Amino acid sequence: MVQQQRETWATRLGFILAAVGSAVGLGNVWQFPFQTGANGGAAFIVVYLLAVFLIGFPAMLSEFVIGRRAERNPIDAFARLGHRNWKVVGVLGTVSAFWILSFYSVVGGWVIRYVLGSATGAYFSGSEAYFGAIAAGPEAVGFHAVFMALTVGVVAFGVTDGIERSTKLMVPSIVLLLGGLAVWAGTLPGGAAGYAYYLSPDIDALVSNLGSILPAAVGQAFFTLSLGMGAMITYASYLGRDDSLPTDGGTIVILNTFVGLLAGLVVFPILFSLGIDPGSGGLGAAFITLAGAFAQLPAGRLLGVAFFVVLLLAALSSAISLLEVVTSYLVDNTDRSRRSIAVALGLGIFLLGVPSAFGVPILAWYNAVAYNLLLPLSVLALLLFVGWVDAGDAVAELRRGTGLSESGAVAWLWFVRTVVPLGVLVTLLLGLQSLAV
Ligand code: PFF
Ligand code: NA
């Protein structure tokens, strides 16, 4: 192993914003509103919020505990903590990061196209035709390459100069732009029906659809919090300080949830003001629907640019965390420069993503494998490790730098041992069912 001074975050806020940048992504701004639409509106949000706070938050703290204690990339972290055999869990997370970034970047390429298309009005004459034209084919490969290049560009500069500095700009921009859009959306005639749909849960619908709502909500909670791919392990490994993990984690979870809800406050009034059904979800449908809406609105170009820039910043700040997972492994283990490592990995991930850029069904399959298999499996293994194998040290690590009582930390531990893995197991089984179809 190469011994060199390992990088750390310059400030506590820098770590928090980088983690929020990882969490806030296509999952919040794009998938969450439409998943809410497809699952019956506010009822889905209730289950989602429970999943985020009762299942996602304790799981995030588990990743933080591993990362900060080991001060290593996810693969070497387990050996560092004295459990060499559990290395396979880190391998699973790192492979998942590589896999997910490959198609996440293809969608990132679409987003760049939608920023440009908004500015030029290219999709104003036909939203569906535009998506069909840009989603798959040589051009989609090209913009996938552009998005990967941007991601590599940030990661190559390192933890503080690349990731910390860029996310400190990107995250506040996302919040400001999205907030402005939400205020504007509130002025749309007929938009109020969107709030009603979005914010008043239909409990009957919730109860009768719980079997499908539950796995969707739990899966979304993990994805949105960037869990199961080593990202939060990696980011916490650069802490090098005794900050309060529960406070930082709580801040990150709340900010991430806030941005997701804010995105809904933009999307739903827009759709309802135009009488568009929010239930028409699906991978590309969200783009078609929203772009179609912008095309009908006054100042639609400007709004389209603002919205898709938000989406681009969100996607980019998530993509860099995925690339950093894999990069950190090679930085820790070779004496090649971070720059050449990031470029080489970017190239490999780009190639893995090329099939997804040639067909939306292929992309959907990559996504389903990650979402329904890699992600829950990886989270489950991680929880078993923290909850049962490394429990004593994990409790001590959670309390380090906090006023958290022993009993508070033990309550967390029992969540990690019972409720959280059960939630994951249910999701995994129901999700696998959907893969088999
Ligand atoms: N949290 C990101 C989103 O909601 O779009 C996706 C993501 C990024 C998942 C990084 C996992 C990860 F490690
Ligand atoms: Na997110």
C-alpha cells in the first residue's frame, strides 16, 4: 500500500455540502416528483418520509461510521477495521458505483441536451419527437461523453480543490434556482390543484397500494441518500475530525428531503395548471411531460433553461461522488496521479455506458439491476456488518465528537440490526420479483 498524506475536507460545511450534492440528484429533482405521481400523490410521500428517516438515516450513519473510522476507500475499509473477509461488501459497493455512473451519465447527457434545447426552443414544436431524437444514438453517446468529461474534470482536481469547491457553488445554486422556480410556479393559474394533489394524502389509496408503494419508497430513500455505493463511506473517510456524525447526517438528510419536496412544488403546479396527468411516469416520460409543459408556458425557454440547469448541477454533483468512490480506491493503492486515474476510470465508465446511450430499454435494464439488486444487496450487507460484526466499535465511533448518550447510540444500533435490514429485505424481495418479469 502506498503511503501518502491522505486528503481531508477543508471545512465541516464543505463535507456537508459535498454529501448533499451527492444526495441531491436526478433522484430528487426528476424521479421523485414523478414517482410520487405514479404512486398516488401525497400518500407516497408519507411512506417515503418514513423510509428516509427511519431506514435511510440510520443506514447513512452506518456508512459514515465505517468511513470515518477506517479513513480508507470502501474496499480497504473493511480490512482496516480488522475484517478482511468483509472486503467483498466494499467491492460490491464500488462495482455498483462504476455500474450506476455508466448510465447516470447517459441521462446527464440528455439533461445537457435539454438545457440547449430549452435555450433554442428545439423541443417546442414536439416534445415527444425531441426526446426520441436525442435519447439514443451517436449524439446521445457524444453528450454522454461530455457529461463524463465534466465529471472527470471535477474529480481530477481532488477532494478539496475539485469536489469541495465545486459543490460549495453547485448546491446553493440548486436551492436558489429551485426556490425561485417554486415561487414562480405558485403564480400559475390552476396550479393550486397541484398542491392539493401533492400535499394531502389519500389514506385509502395508501393502504390498498402499500405492497407496491413500500418497496418504491424504500428503494427511493436509499437511492436519494446515495447509500449502498460506497459514496458516503468514501466522503466520510475524508473527515479526519471529530464532528458529530448524527448532526451532520441529519443536516444532510433534511436538506436532501427539502430539495426533493421543493422540486415537487415546482413540477406539480406546472403540470396541473396545464391539465397534465402526473401519473404518466417512466424513464423518458418525465422529460417529455415537463418539456412539453415548458413549451406551452409564457417565458418557457427561460424556465426550461433554469429547470434543466438545476437538473444538470444536481446530476453532476452526484456523478462526481460516484466517480470518487472508484478513484479513491486507486489513489489509495497505486502511485499513479489522481488525474490520470480519474481520466482512465472515466473512459472505462464511458464505455460501459455506451450501450445505454444506444437504447432507452437498455438503460432501463441497467437501472433496474442497480436499483433492485445491487443497491439493496449492498446496503443489507453493510448493515449486517455494522450491526452485528463491528457493533461495539461502531457505537463508540457514532458517539465520537457528540454529546450522544450510550443509550441513544444503542437505539441506533438496534435500528441498524432490525428495522432497517427488514425494510431492505422486503424491498429486495419485491424488487427481485419485478426484475424477473
Ligand atoms: N443520490 C443521487 C440521486 O438522487 O440522484 C444518486 C446517487 C449518487 C446514488 C451517488 C448513489 C450515489 F453513490
Ligand atoms: Na438525491
